[in-house]
Amino acid sequence: MTEQGINHNQVEVCGRINSAFEYSHEIFGEGFYTVKLLVNRLSEATDEIPLLVSDRLIDVSKDYTGMLVRACGQFRSFNKHEENRNHLILSVFVRDLEFIDNMEGYRPNQIILDGFICKQPVYRMTPLGREICDILLAVNRSYGKSDYIPCICWGRNARFAGNLEIGSRIQLIGRTRSRLYKASGVPSINCLLRNPAYSLPNDLHTGN
């Protein structure tokens, strides 16, 4: 993958491992495993973020439950066909994993995305009167592939996002959060627009 492709999708999360490694799939002899990471918010709440990790990064046969780690990589999506319907599976594809002693000097939860609106944004008000907007962002990677990532914007960012058109290119910075109020229970992203004043013109798209 090109460096520019990586820069379109960057994730850093720090937290405690909360499960054993579970086999996911294998590609050209390289095994990939999922593991859950508990990430603290500023409040007392936590998010359980699924990581997808290569067996070349860590000994997946060992139990690391409770250990503090820092994981960096990309947010990935794929459609899993179950019971005559497609289910969007989301996880952090880990490129770098390290054990740490404490959180000092690390970003506990940050994601940066550069992509395109691929579905009409849905702007609404919550029962408590908060503005919210759901968007689906297509983030390109190499070899003609894309990840489709559901994002949530709040407040003035929600108002801005609600007026975006399909095909608009935007940059987001935010956090990866497990939205437990959703029926699916899969993680989505609580996003803040890096610059709420404008979206990027499509002619800046590099195709990477």
C-alpha cells in the first residue's frame, strides 16, 4: 500500500485487551485473528473496539487479557453474508502493536479519514434536542478497493454534514466508538469534521 493510501485512513487506539484471540481468516499463509480492546473515554464509559491482528505481529496462542497495548493501523470494513442479508463488519486492521506501561504521551483514541460521501447524509434531532447526522464514507485504498465507514457528526458539524452531497470529498477527525444503542451492536465512529467550513473538491482525489 502506498503511503498516501495509508494517510487516507489512520487509527490509533490504546487500551486493555479484553478477550482471547479468535481466528478470522488466512491470506497466503498469514493468519489473521480478532481480539477486543477496551478503550476508556474521558467519562467513566469505555468502548470495546475489535482489532484484526496478524499472527506475524504477536503470538496469538497466548492470553494477554488485561494487558495495556497501543495499536495503530486502519479502519476496515467488509460485508458478511448472513441469513440472506449482508452485515457490515468493522474493525481496526492493525499494522503496529506494542505493549505499554501507561497511557502517558499516547493518543488513547484517534481516527483520521479522507473519503467520499457515498450515501445521502441523514440529519436529525435526538429526543434530547441534540443535532446529529449519519454519513457513510467511502475511503479508498490500493488495488481499487474501498472501505465503507459509518460516521456520526454532532452539533454544528451535523448541520454542515447534513448539507453535503453524494460524491463530496471530506476529511474527518474523531474517535472510534462502539455505539451500543444500535441494534447491530457493531462499532461506528463518532466523527468531528476537521474543518466544518468546506469539503474538498473531487479533483483533488488521487485514486490511492
